[in-house]
Amino acid sequence: MAKEQPQEGFLSWLSETDRTALSPPLPPNELLALLSHLLPPRPKFSRLLARWKSNSPTASKNGEEAEKCKQRGNEAFAKRQWKEAVRLFSMAAQHAPPTSPLLPVSYANRSAALFELSLFQQCLTDINLSLTAGYPSTTRYKLLNRRAQCWAKLGFPTDIIVTEFELAEKEAVDNGAAGFAERIRSGLESFRDASRSGGFGESSERERGSSKQTVEDGSVASPLYIQYNPPERSLHAARNISKGEVLIRERPYACLLRRNFREQRCEYCLRTVDLNPVFCTTCTKVRYCSPTCRDTAQRAYHGHECNQTYLEDLEDVDVLTLRVYWLGQEGSVDGLCASDSEIHARDLSGEVPGCDEEGRYVVSHTTILTLLDHISSHPHSTLLHQSILFTLLSQHLALPPKAASELLHIWAKIRCNSFTIKGGVAVDAGAGRVQSVEEEVLGVGVFGRGSLVNHSCDPNSIVSFEDGAGMVLRSLRSLGKGEEVTISYGPLKSRMGREDRRRKLREGWFFECLCEACSASDTIDIATSHRCVDSYCLEHIAPTQMVCPKCGSSIDVEARKKRLTESDTLFKNNLHDSNPKSRSILQHVLSIREGILHPHNRTLAQIYDAFAEWYANNGDYSTSAKYCQKAVEIIKVLDGGESVEVAREEFKIAQLLFNGREVQAASLAVERAIKSYERCFGVGKGGEGLEELYAMRDCLNGLR
């Protein structure tokens, strides 16, 4: 629960009389109308509104701190500690007030350190930031000279570079810096000599610019079409689709970065921030990967959020709700929800929500509002809590009378349609070893096209994320023309029994799953099955079966349930613990599970992974890799040998053998993992994980 909210929610702040008045399940509009009159006089709600109004920012700019960081940066630069200088100049830029001369100087100084690190593209970005922020015209020649040198290193056209050198020289002379002008002339002559001898050549666009992938809206024909069966829409194959084909690639309409990644990721696009982050001009909380992301975020929603302390009291989904609301007020913002293809409705006999007259699905605020919210299915207590929150926010932000209702419905749509955004996060593996990349939750986002894909417990497609918050929908197998495209919202046939899957979907997404896997006749789920008490019988037994259907052996279901519960407790208490006692306990848990669970039960793969982690933490990478391989064998049976899960396990094995410096075994494992990644995501499309595998392969090739 958020900071200023009681543990049990706002409901505990209501009196018994208030609770009685609000206890009947009222329609949202009636509930909100009642709350708008009920809440303000109540003391606890009044105090919360007063605290929000006082708004004591904790992330304001600080000129003194900026000056200290700049001076320390200068000291590091003098000692040729380039990376430390970059870090300190970044802190100076982060804390410098927008009108302070410290801001352009901090960016200029950082550009000098980046130049020494041969990071010329980043250096150019900082030079432009410095000039835009008002770098003194009397010494501008220094930046012009540095920019000309960067252009030369990056292979820009010769005439542009010469012109920039000449302009820098002229400004140096005009400002009485004859000595520096002579240095510029010398640099220009060196450039001309190198150009004549072929020492400089034009670089590729990738070297000259950013390597980030971009998505151009509607640049290719979509392989999908929309089918509308009121009130639901679904996506279907417009033609035969091959396994591994990209079906959708799009940026989010709105997204939110988790707070613990603010030091590493761009607040707007969620890409990894390089050594030269760009900062908000008013607060020190957020950072961006480029001026474009900063300016777009400012127009889209950060202008409403900047230094507002009430946001600290909100959950992520509440903040994302406000962002979607602000976007609706701001109108069109360039760069949002771009996709590489257009999707059309196939049947135009009736109006299709979100589609124009030509059947083209256009992502906009209006389109987002057409997503289903299942608001009548949410628990009354949850709706009451959110209604109180949005009533308070509407009053605090002085929003129009209908805003609380809009916010509640947007929240419900996000609750049912948002995607958890995951990405690779580098984890230090120790001196002399490759950094590992672990997949973690970076944030949450709303995707206009991706939200149209329905759930199946045995899906034919999968969602992954690349380039920060960029969503990619890819087919897991071949699809026939007209076949519906499906993904899993979480529950999978290979991981859960049918009733558990249906319960989770009812509680989380408010629908009864009728996919093929859930509609099929009763079968035993291999992933959750037990083994027969007869060690020679390999029949799959359901956890509730009391007699083996194959050999007739009797099974004590309650005794098994009790032992598994005990082993689960031991497992959870000793997971991630690397001491010797923990290994003995895990071994005891494994013996219990191997005696009860079928060899293909997924929870066995989990304990094998736990053993792999234990041995890796204790430096025995070879044994760790063997346990990972045991997990892979189970996952291959459950998810298929070409599944994403197998690719990720093979990545772990490659990483372990590499860290163990077993060159030959690591080389084979790396090649297997690369093939798995390329098969699942496409060549060069496996994100940071595939990039690390390529790096490991290059390193291993050098050791042979």
C-alpha cells in the first residue's frame, strides 16, 4: 500500500456511518458523486489533501551541490580519470538550476571527458546541450573546435568539418584567444593532411548516429487483421504466418519506469541510459537518454508530475492512470505508440471500436478508452478504495467534475490491459568475469495494438521487449490464414492445472477462460503431475488421484500433500542462501520432491535451478551448469525444445561455463544458446542477452 495510505486502504479511514452509506455496491458514477461530498470534511482526508497542497519537493535543483560536483569533476579530469569525471559532471548537470551558468558548463566539461573516452557521438550530444543551455559566446570556439574533431572522427563530410574548424578559429581570434586559434589551425591542417592520405573515411550511419532501433508508424503491411464480435475484438492472421515471424512491433501509448531503475534507465522510453544522461530542467529525480525523450516526456506528462510529492503516495498503476489521463488532455504527442505496421478491421459492415471509416485501427486516447475495463467485475472494496483516491486527486489537482470517473475507468482498463515490461539488467559477476544479464521487471505499459491480443493457456505467439519499452509480438509456431493470434497473460497449460489457471484469470482479468486447453476433456497436466508409488511405474498421476490408473497402486494423497507443504516451506526459507547448511536442506527438499513428483514436474526444474544458483554462488560453475542442464531437460518436455524458456536456460549454462573458464564446454554451450536465441527472437534480435552471448563467443574464440 502507498506511504500515506493505511495498511488496509482508505476504507479504514471511514467511520461506521460512512461505511454503511457506501456499503451497497453502487454504480461508479453514483459512488463518486457521493464521495465528492463525503470526503473533504473528514479529518484524515483533509490532512492528506493539506499535505499534498504543501508540496515540499525533495528533488529540487541545488546550485551549491552542482558547484561542488563540478569542482570534483575538474579534479578527476586533471588526473585523467575520465569516467569519474563524466560521473561528477553528470551530477553537476543534474543539480544545476536551469538558468545557472553551471548547467552549460557542466555539459561542456562532460563533453570533454567523453571525447577523451572516444565516445564521439555522446560528446556531440553534450556539446549541443551546452550550446542550447547558453554556453558563453566568448569561449564558444572551444566547443566548435571539439565538435569539428568529433565530426572528423565520425567521418562526416569534409566540407562541413573544414567550415566548423574555420568558424572556431575565427571566434577564437575575435575573442582574443590567439594561442587557441593557433591550435585550431594546427588541428585543421592535420585533418586536411589525413584526408588527403585517406586517414579519415566516412563512417556508416550506425557509427555516426545512434544505434537505437526506431519504429516508423505504418511502414509495412500488417500480417494481421481485427475481427469484432461485440464486445470483444481479436487479432487474426491475414495470411499464412511462419514460425518466429514478427507480427507487431510498437512503442507504448504510455508507460512507467519502476523507481528502482531511475538511475539506469530513461524515464520516457526505458532504454538504458549511457554515460551522458539528460536531466529534467526542474527536478533531479528523473533522467533521459536524449533531449528528445526529455522534451517529449515534458509535453506528455512530466510537466504535470515534476516535483509533485503526492506521486510518492501512489502505486505504479495509479501514476500510469494519471499519465494516460494527461495524454488525453494534451492531445497528440509525437513519438507515442509508433508501430511498424497498420492493422485493419476485416469486416466493415458495422462500426469497429478504435477503427476509422476505412477500417484502419488508429491508436489514440480515444482508442485506449475503447479497451474493456470489466469494471462491474472488480471487488466493491477495491473500487471504493480507488474511487476515494481518484476523488481526492481530482480535488487536489482541481480537475473537472467528471475527472474522477474518467480516472476510475482508465485505471480499470489499465488493470486489465497493461503489460509488464521486462528487460535485461546487467549484474556484476566479479573481477575478470563477464557481466551477467538477468531479466527483470522494468515497468508497466499500455499498448494500443498489443492489447487487442487475447489469452490462451496454450498460446501460439509470445510478447517480448526490446529497445527499452518496445514491444515485439512474435509467432511461436506456424499460423494458418484466419487463425486467431493468442498470447498467455500468465497462466500456461504447461505450468498450471486447469482450475488454477481459470481461477487466476478470473481474479486477475475477470473472465472465464474457454481456450482449447481449458475446454478440452479432462487430462492430467504433466507439469503438475505426481509419480506412482511403484518406482517401476512411470504413469502421470494427478495430485488428487488416490489410485494409479495403470498399476492400481494405492496413494496416500493427504500424506503427500503434507510432505510437499513442508518441503515448500524449507525451499522458500533457504532459496538464495549460499551457506553449506542451506545445501543440505535443499538436498532434503529434492529427495522429498523426487519421491513424490513425476520426473517431468516443473517444480523439479525450479529446485534444480536453486541448486545451480547455490553452486554458482560458491564458485563451482561446472556443477552449477549440470543442474541447469537437468532443468533444461524438463523444460524441453514441457515447453518444447525451441521455446523461449529453453533459450534462457541455455543462456544460463553458457554463462556458468564461461565464468568457470571451461573454454571448450563454454564454446559449445554458447553456440547452442545463440542458436536458441536466434531461433526464438531472430538473428540479432535477442536484446542484451544475445549481445552478451556474441561477446562471450568473441572472447572464447580469442582463447583458442
